[in-house]
Amino acid sequence: MASTETGTVKDGGAPAEQDGAGDLAGLEAGLDALETTARTGRASFRKTFVEKVFPPLVAVALVLVVWQVLVWAEVTDSYKLPAPSAVWDEVREAWLQGTLLEYIWTSVSRGLLGFLMALAIGTPLGLLVARVKFVRAAIGPILSGLQSLPSVAWVPPAVLWLGLNDSMMYAVILLGAVPSIANGLVSGVDQVPPLFLRAGRTMGATGLRGTWHIVIPAALPGYLAGLKQGWAFSWRSLMAAEIIASSPDLGVGLGQLLENGRTANSMPMVFLAILLILIVGIAIDLLIFSPLERWVLRSRGLLVKS
């Protein structure tokens, strides 16, 4: 008798409330799905060009105009501030000599290989620091201190320890990038909601399985930020090493090109090296890290498009 009443009560009864809550939850889920679909739709080429490509082109054009105006105004001597045309002549000469791509590839190949090695070391180190309290207490402050240490400080001891060779370059890159990658992952793991970990343990995702399927995916935003910072430290460390340490066996990278311009008192060559270093940094961000960021945001339904 009592059980029959509880199953049919509509006015103030629990079944009616549960049905209403279920309908509301279903409606919210449907709206979220529609909103996510609208957000992640592909934009047209014209819209992409106007929003993504055109603004940087305008900024570059404005910089060139201001640069040329300063040259015409003779705010300083021409050997201190060369005209854009003089830098372009330097680019053209390096291209005709076949050395332009060699400068870029020498540095980019070192930087990417060093960053991959830093990634292989910094990722397990970051997980160890994040998950083991004793390890965090022991080396966590050291990692933070190493991250704040200028990378150029490692160049003299690396030269003394390893000599003027590629091993010295990679050592400087590792010492500059590993702390940033590890600290980024630690920060990402610290922001993982405890509910995710408990749910993973309930479903049997413990140990390495839990780390791979629960911890790392949930920590991706912080980890990706650490990777971007790690690449920045890798690139800057490499440039510092190439500027300070020069040897015929090392070849001529962008940092060495910058130092050669200073030695020859050639500001067009100096500006050429600076521009190439800047272009490589922008290209790596656009080709690697920006797509990764969009993928992470899209997977979480956070890729907002106006």
C-alpha cells in the first residue's frame, strides 16, 4: 500500500522531482552540446585572414614605416641604424651565397633536439615531484631556483666541463628548459580536481595507468604552459651559448651570426640575425604550440569564437 503510493505521487513526491531534475539536466546537456558545436565550427578563409593574418601584417608594415622614417630623419648615424633596404640586401646576399638556410637550420635543429631531450627528462621529473611529497620537499625549491637562474650563467661552466662542441650546447639547453617543463607539469597536476583522482581509483586507474589516463590529461593546460616556457628557455639558452662559444666545429648558427655582425661592426648583419631569431620563435609558436593550445581548448569546449 505504502509502496504503491510512493510510486504514483505527483504533488510534492520524490519521483516527480527526480523526473524534473532529469529533464533539466538533459536540457542543459543539449544546450552545452549545441554551444560547443557552434564554438568549434570552422571559420571561413576571409574571416581567418581578417582576424589572424591581417593584423600582424599591419603591425609589421607599421614597424617598417616607422623604421624608415627614423632613418630618413637621421636620428642617429647610419652605421648604428641601417635602413630596411640595407638589411634586405644582407638577406639577399646570404640567400645567394646559400648560407641563409644553413644559419637557420643549424640553430633550429639544435634547439628542437635539445628541447625534445628536455621534454624526455622534465616530464617524468615533474610527475615525480608532483606525486611524491619527499621528492617535492627535496628538489622542488631547487627547480624553482634553477628556473629563475639566467641560462647564460651555465655557458662558462658548460664550456669548461664539456669543451666547445654540441654536447655543451645541449647541456645549456637542458639546464635552461628542464626546470620550466617540470614546474609546469607540477603546477598542472596540483590543479587536477581530487574528484577526478577518486573517480579514477574507483574505476581501477591507479599507478601508471592512473597517471596516463587521469593525471596527465587533466593537467594538460599547465603542462602545455610549461612546454611553451621550456621552449622559450631552450631557444634563449641556445642563442646565449652560440654567442659566447664559437668554434669552427660548431658551425654558424643564428647566435654566432649575431656575434659575427658585432665583431665586423655590421649592423645589417646584426639586424638580420635578430630578425631571423624572432621569426623562428614566432614560427615555432604558430606551427606547434598554437595548434596544441587550440586542441586542448577544443577538447574542453572552451574554444570560443565570436
